[in-house]
Amino acid sequence: TVTDNNTGLMWKVCSEGQSWSKQSDNTASCSGSARGTNWKASLELVNNYTFPASDGYSDWRLPNLKELVSLLALDRSKPSINSTIFPNTPKSRYNTSSPFVSDSFDGQIFVLPFDLSYSEDLNRTGRRSIRLVRLGR
């Protein structure tokens, strides 16, 4: 995990589906493929989530749009995230817990593609990556 001192949020370093490991040169790495899930499955995963007992936290959740945007590193691209802190982050879209409310669209949510550096509103059925967050303070 990593804690953002500006927001007080604690983030999982790897996207769900990836495994964190320390390399022989003492650098961190996330290996494997990020799990793509639709919005409903993302929420179910969080509700049933168990983190290793040594960490002791049980309040992991799907971030809202504002929280996920706080990870954007606008001085980088494809992906627009600090790859030293969040290694091997896929250039895919990430689900948020933020619904998109409009008279014209029903069932939309905000997603954040780290390859584009801006949010989009898309349907809830698309399979997207997720990164879990909790209040760290």
C-alpha cells in the first residue's frame, strides 16, 4: 500500500488481479494482468474483499472520481500515473464509484482512463480495471 500525504488516502499499489512483489534490485513491481470487471462486479468484489491479515484493514472500497483523479500525473502519459509508485499500471479505463447523472443517460458511471488523463462517462456493464482505496488517517 501507499498513503498519499496530500489526501490522506491509502491506495493499493497494484490494480486488482495483479500481484505485488519486490525485485532483486529492491524495486517494487506489480505482475500479472489487471482484472477487468463491470461496475456491479467491482462493487461485489469490494464488499467481499479480504486483504492479507497482516495489513489488518477491512474498509477497502472503490474510489470516487475525485479520488482517482488525484492519482493522475499530468507530466507523464500512457499511463498518466507515477509508475515508480504504481508500477505496471495498465493503460486501461478504471471504474469509479461515481455515477454519471443525466436525463439523457441512465446507468452510466464515470471512468478514468490513465492513458487519456481525463474522465469519461460510460455504461456500467463495460469491463474495466479497478484500484482499491481506503481512508488512511
